[in-house]
Amino acid sequence: MAAGVGTVALSSPLRAAANEEVRIAVLGAGGRGGELARTVHGVSGAKLVAVADPDQKRAASLAGKFGAKPYTDLREVLDLDNVDAVVITTCNHWHCLAAIWAIDAGKDVYVEKPLSHSQWEGRQVVEAAKKSGAIVQLGTQQRSDPIQMEARQFLHNDKGLGEIKYVQANRLGVRGPIGKRDTPLEIPKEVNYDLWLGPAQDQPIMRNSLHYDWHWDWNTGSGEMGNWGVHILDDIRNVAYQDQVSTPSKMIAAGGRMAWNDAGQTPNAHFALFETELFPTVIALSNMSIKPGEKGSWKVPGGKPMTGPNSGYVIVCEGGYYLGQRGTGKAVDLDGKTIRTFKANVSTVPAHVSNFVEAVKSRKADSLAAPIENGHYSTGWCNLANVAMRCASTYNDEQVRSASDLPAWSAVLDDMHESLKRYGADLSELKSGPMLTHDSKTEQFVGENADVANPFLRREYRPGYEVKPVA
């Protein structure tokens, strides 16, 4: 690499601005890579010039659709003079290293969510961006939806529903088991497995598919909390907290990988309580259907005054509640009357990519809809919830319920038990962890159980693919 791994090169503030088009490479040719490649191809002021993926068939197929050049090794792309910026859509475990290498090489970066696989490495991306002056945006595209700011204005400036009491978030989307093999998966010959692994440890893969299902392996993925939870929690940080809370001060989690006898490690039922200096947030995630073989998802947990969406959040206020989902929102008073609706009139992914492209041209990082430090904090909520789950052991109902006297937390736990029973899950498989305390300034756990939780904040890297501290 021209800039060298482990250093931070100063990016040229004139290079991208001097070009009529921002020349972009997509790193990662999976489903999200395909979507963003199409978006880049269609966005004014941008040109897709390269695609990299350790699966050479995927790289060639996606690049061929847009007249771009395919590569297997992303480091070759980062050495190209005709690439101004990269869009990172790799597996989660690659996000931070790819971003830092790109910044080192003088490129600007659009990196998909979640930013990091562990909280420490996300901070290194933030510091690399600050040191270099690179334009770095997280792919939380709802930040480019105008209704987010409209809802903020309504809730906070206009005090449309009074003071906020708490927030409940839900992501109840059905998935299925990923299989469990007797022998390790044979890696397809078209895949450069060393590059695919990158920073992750070389461990036997016992699931049925290499691609996508890496989400459900702690070695490479962040589970549903990092996959979908980050979108919803980022919306909440924006709309409810006005980005005033970086990360929660305390958190506790319960759940587990229930009923499925597969090779997955991440929870398919994950419930967490976040305490902050302003107000608490409860989140309920589930990939389980109502019953085995059925398509319907679990019912929305919680109680009055809201029922909430299967995918979204409810901001409960003194005078009613705000229900937020992708592209829509509505404010409801205590009598159940809708007093205002919010509706998106933009396609958020193209808008978000356009926002990035314009920032690259102008060199104005403060014009980004999702600046990378904000993305680091939103990802942090997910990382911390995952740590709380990874610290879990045998379920302790009294300990979990006593963590908060918030009725919504008790309601979520009640519904969790009810839904698991209806599914036919063995409740003895449930797990819960202790309440953890987190210092947002040091980005470390403190107090009781900190010694158990802190090791999860930084992973062990495979030689040659280390994320190094950015001084």
C-alpha cells in the first residue's frame, strides 16, 4: 500500500474536488455491495470504477454490470490513483480495518453499519479520520431522511408531546436456523479465504453457507443487534436523544440462541435495557416465528399507551407517544388520537450516498448526515448490548427484573417468556447477564463485573490484519 499500513496519510483536499466525478470503488460484492454499487452508478457526480471481493466470481459479476474493474484484494484497489473514495460493504469484521487502510491510502470512506466489530476498533477509525482530514460517513441512511429532523423539532423544540419518559425499540423479523454440519464447511475455490478472514480468527465453519450467515458468528458478525439494531438505535439517538447521549451508562441483557440446534452463536432473542442520564431505552429483538414452521413474527412486546411497530421505536412522553419507522412517523396523544403524521418523500440510500459525494467534493465533513464519530456511538449501543449478552450465564429473573422499575421492561420480559413458551423453546436455555456500568469518556466498563466485560471491547487480530492504535 502506498500510504503504508498503520500510518495515517493526509488526504489531499484538492484531489476529489478537482475531478468532475468522484471515482468510487465498492469493497464487498454481496447483497449490500450490489445495492450500493447500483446507487453509486446512478448518483450524479459519482463514478463506479472498481469492485473488490475475496470471492472472485462475485467481484467479476458485480463489476461487469457497471463497466468497473474487478479485484480480489482490496489493497490493490487502495493503491489505485484513479480511486478517490471507497464504499465498504464487507463482512462486519472487516469494516474498521478496511476503513483505516483506505484512510491511510488517502481515500475518503463511506462504511456500512455497524462501524465496528468491537468498540475499541471503532474509536481508531474516528481518530484516523480526525488526524487525516478524510471524509468518513457511516451508512445509516435514515440520517438523510428529512422526517428525522422534523420529528426532533416537534418533540424537543415544539414540545409537541411533553417531556420524554422512555423509549421502546423493536426488531421482530423472522429468520431461520443456519444449519449445523458434522464436518467443517469446504471453502469455495473461487474464494481467497485468507482475505475473506482478514482480521478474524481462522476457526472451523460449521454452518451450511459461507456468505451472509457470517452475521450469526461472533468471530465475524454482530448478530441482529449489529445488523438491524444499529439502524433503530441510531434513529433513537438522533430523534429522542438529539445525539446528546454518546453511549448508555448502564445496560443489562437477556435472551439467547433459543430452540435452533444450529451453528449460530449470536442470540435469536435479545432483550436489553439501556440507562442514560436522560431517560432509559428498552430494545426487543427476535428472529423467531410464532411457532416453528410459521411465517409470522412474535407480537410486539410492551403495553399501554402504545403497541409500537415490529420494526421501529416508540418514544413515550408525558402527553402521548411518537411512533417511528423507516420513512414514517406519527404523534399520538393520550386519548389515542393521531395529532401529526410524518412521511418521507426521498429515497434515503441515494440521498445518503449523494450527501457523501457532495461532502467529498466540498471537503466539508460537517455537512455529512452521518459523521463517523456519531456512527461510532450508535454502533456502540449495539456493541455494548452484545457484550452484556456475551457476559450472560444462567437466567436470573429476579436480577433482570430488579434492574429497573420501568413497566415496559417488565412487559418485555413477560412477553419474552410467553413467546418462547408458545414457540416451544426450552426456557432453561435462557441466559441473562449482570448490570454493567460503562464510562463513555474512557469507553471502558467500570465497577462490578468490568473485568468480565472489558475483554469483549477489543478483539484478537490475526497476524497481518491487525487494527493498530491511532495516536
